[in-house]
Amino acid sequence: MSLENYGVLKGRPKDCKCGKGKSSHYQVLVHDGKNEHRVAVNVSSREDPSELLYFVDDNFSHPITDKLQNLEMGYKRLDNTSREIRLDYVRGGLFDVSKMLPLKCDIPGPSNDLNELIQKYVKQAVSMSSSMIYAFGERWGPESFLPDSFFGFRPGSGIHDIHMNQGNSSKWQGDDAPNQDGGLLIHLPEENRWVAIFLAFQSQCFNTDDFTGHCMPDGKKITNKSCDESNITPDITVPAGSVKIIAALVDPIGVDMGKEAITLFNASPEDINLDGWYIQDGPGRKSLLKGEISTGSGTRILLSGKGVILSNNGGQISLYNNKGALMHEVKYTGREVRSGWTVVF
């Protein structure tokens, strides 16, 4: 099973309302240039403990942002052909899930609860004319005969399940699947940055089956303790961008086959095992990687010509981890290619 209508809603934020009580939602009014929609973001849980887990990156960097900017306004359904822009907390290299912390939705005082944390960034986006919100989750509507219950627009339409949608407890296990997690990404072009808000329930686990998204028998959950006390076991701890494609020899002198090369660099503070990782070109040809790349070091991958082939007319080079999650991607044009010269990204 999985969500029936998973996708992403792109639009301009216009208004917002905080959520109160059990199973409450933070509400965002979004306009896509033609119609209005409501984004309903869980800020508490019906299951105990009620506090959601959250992670916020206020300077989010990931290859997915380039692809999102190219989307048209409005709702886009994300099926298996759109895997490169589907969210997966466990396999996607989006962030380190062990850093998620529980937070109550409503606490007396200013700037100290989950409502106010989300509102800080949404209100900033509302105040900027060029900002854009990308809400990942499951769509409802349009409901032709019903006005929206919070903002009153017609037809009622929106998106919910803006949280992790795998590793659920038995009651919601039917919603499980990989590559369909929810989340809120906010683009602030005036500040040249992205904000990412990721949410999960404490009843969910982070060690999930690659095919069903169900919690594995030994799956660990985060309890309502501090991050240092949590016993989470994330499937992937290497965030996207840790290993970068920094150069490529596209047109070697003489015969290309067996002489083309790609250079990777490990920008992270840890050594990274590349076993099972692979490089892919624009047409989809792949070359498998193996071995380890040390922190602060580079490695040059010589291409045999049986997998990835670098076109002299320009192309795309993508790096994926052993779970098939996009780690880094670069593009080059034919103008950048010179015989014997290395293209630097």
C-alpha cells in the first residue's frame, strides 16, 4: 500500500494559521497563479507521545532544489517516473534523521513551540514577493461544492501528510511506502537560500523495508528524549553533497574509450565507503563504484566505456548512493569541452 495521490504543490504563500489541540495542523494558504490551496501540516499526533519530531535546515542544499524550480506552479503528482524529486527521509540523503528532536505544538511564551517554529519561516515567505513553497504530501480535492474550512476559498483543495510516510505503527501501516515522504521546502530567492522542514511521528521507525516501507523487525524509534539519548538507527547517514563531482575529462587526446575520467571529492568530515554507489550519464548508462574516499580527498574514476560515456556535445553526470538516492549532479555544455582539457565544475 501507499498514499493514493502523492505529489508536490508549488505556490506562493499568502496566509497562515497556527494549529491547536490533539492532532492539530498548522495551515498555510497557497496560491498557484490560478487557484488557491491549503497546506495542512501536522504539529501534534493522535498517538502518544503527541509531540512531533522535527528537523529544520534554514540553508538547505540538495540537488532536488534545482529540479523543483523548473516545475510549473500548482500540484504535480509524483509517480515512479518522478523518483528524482520524491522525498525519502531514510534513503534520500536529505538530512541526518538522528538529529530530529521532539517539540510540543503549543507552549506558553514566544518562539518556543512547533507552531511558532514553522510560522517563523512561513511568515517570512509571505512577506517576500518572490518566495515559493513546495509542499510534499497527499492531495485532496478539488471539492467543487465545499468552501475551504479554514480560509473559505472555493473549490476546497489542498495537500496534507506533510511528514514521513513510512515506518508507521499498525494503525497507519497501509500508508507505508518508500520515496513518498512529506515535507515543506521554502525558497527565499531574495536571500538566496532554501529552508527545509521535515517532520515525523515518534511512533514511526527509521529502519524500513526498501520495498514496502514497513518498519523492520529491529527498527528503532526516537523516544521523547533529547537527541543525545535517542536510540535511532538511520539507514543512511551520508547527506547529499558530501561527495561532489568536481571535474571530468570529457575529450581525452586520442581515442576516448578507456580514457574518459570523472573526479570525485569528499567534502565531509568522515571517510565514505563508495561500495554500491554509481555514476550515471544523461541517457541512463551507469558505472558502479567501489572502495573508500577519505575525508578531504579526491579520487579519479577512469571510465571503461562500457558504462557511462561522456558526450563531447554536452551532458549530465549524476552520482547516486547504494540506495539509489541522488547525491550530486552536474551539467556541462559542448562549449566547455576541449580536447585534452578537464572540465571543472
